[in-house]
Amino acid sequence: MKMFVVFVILLHVSQHASAVELYEGVSFILPCQGDTFGLFDPTVVWSRSDLSPPTVHQHQHQGDELKDQNQRYSGRTSMKTDALETGDLSLNLTDLQLSDSATYTCSIRDKRIGQIRLTDVQLEVKERFPSWVKALLVLLVLLVVSGGLLFHFRQYFMKGYKVGVESAVESVLLPCQAIVCLPKDAKVEWMDSYRKVHVYKNGSDRPEEQDQFYKGRTKIKRNLLEPGDLSLTLKPPTDTNTYTCTV
Ligand SMILES: *[C@@H]1O[C@H](CO)[C@@H](O)[C@H](O)[C@H]1NC(C)=O
């Protein structure tokens, strides 16, 4: 609630000092001043003529008189206890709702002279987050979550091969096929679980980028008839490992 009060300070109050725009959830003091001197048992009445019953709040010398109060303002209104002595007849309205947008009338009622209208306050309560902002937030969250899932389970989308060889063989071919045609400056990277096995960039091998362990032991297949074939020849195969081909 305290935070909301800060928002109230940022309000736009029009020249007529009676039209106010607020966000839902905040509390707001509807201003009203009135000299009650010489009145006989006066009643301060805050009302909304578009409602039935119209009473938003009533206050007398003895205290608040809320038996005629409209249900929707139940527990959300208060006035200063010494309002009739000081003439500060302002109404504290809390937890503003969109349906509170209306014109509020502050008047004073006296048994002899009847009802005197003192002030009209026009209130416009706005949604803090319009529905398009909410929709955008939901969309963003969905995007992030699905992106995260896709990243987490990326190996399930990759094509995997299990290549088994006898320990005595000289070399092994690790298959990798690109479905699309690669651009000339494409970079192909073969990795084991943590080392760079082979790097191929801009149309040539990059032995300076590969791990020492694989120096002179790798050869990428470059076949002009099959430009998508990025299979790697490894010799000799040493141990069981998972090799990843990335373009
Ligand atoms: C309005 O009423 C609320 C709830 O009783 C209270 O927290 C808030 O301080 C009041 N505002 C002012 C300015 O008195």
C-alpha cells in the first residue's frame, strides 16, 4: 500500500483540480473543504449519482454513518474523525478498482437547510498493466521456456551414430551430413567431450586450432560431389568417446 501512495504523487491533476487519473490498487484522498460552522447536526455525504444506493460514505459528529453505504465501497472509505471541526471533509478511498471511475459528489446535509453540494471530483481509474502488456509478457515467458527446453534437449534433435571398430583397425570414419548446402565461409567443428578434434573454416583445415591430442590424426572429407559430407577420418581410434560435429 505504501508503494502505491508514491504513485498518487505522480498523478496528473487537471486545471480544474477535480479530474484525477489513477492506477488500480492505489488509495486516493478525494479532496473536499466545507465550513460547517453554525450548522445543526450536519452530515457529510460522499455520493455517486450513477449508483443505487448512491452513498459512498457518510460522516456525522458521532462518527461514520455507513448503514446506507453502497456495498462496493464497504471497508474502503474513511474520513478524518475531526472532519466536521476542521472543515477537511476529504474522503480516503483505498484499493481503487476500475469500476470506481466516476464523478464523486461531496455535500453537506443539515436538518434545516437541506443538502448543499460542495465539490465534484472526477476519478478515472486505469489498468496498471493493459492487456497487451500482459499478453506480451506471457509470450516472452513461453519463448524463453521453449528456448531453454530446446537447448536442454538439443542432443535428442541431433542425428547420432554409434560406430564400433576393432581395436586393431587403422582408422575410423565418423559420419556427418549437412542437409543444407553450406556457404563458402562455413565453419565446421568436430569436438569430443571437451577437446577440439578438427576445425575447418573458410574452405581449409585449421590444424592450429585443434587439440594437441589429435594433431595429424584427423582428416575431414571434402568431396566436391557431396559438399554436405563433413565426415571425419580419425586414425588411429584410441578410446570410446562421443564426437560432435557442429557447423
Ligand atoms: C487512507 O486509508 C488507508 C487505509 O486505512 C491508510 O493506510 C492510509 O494511510 C490513508 N491515507 C491517508 C493519506 O490518510
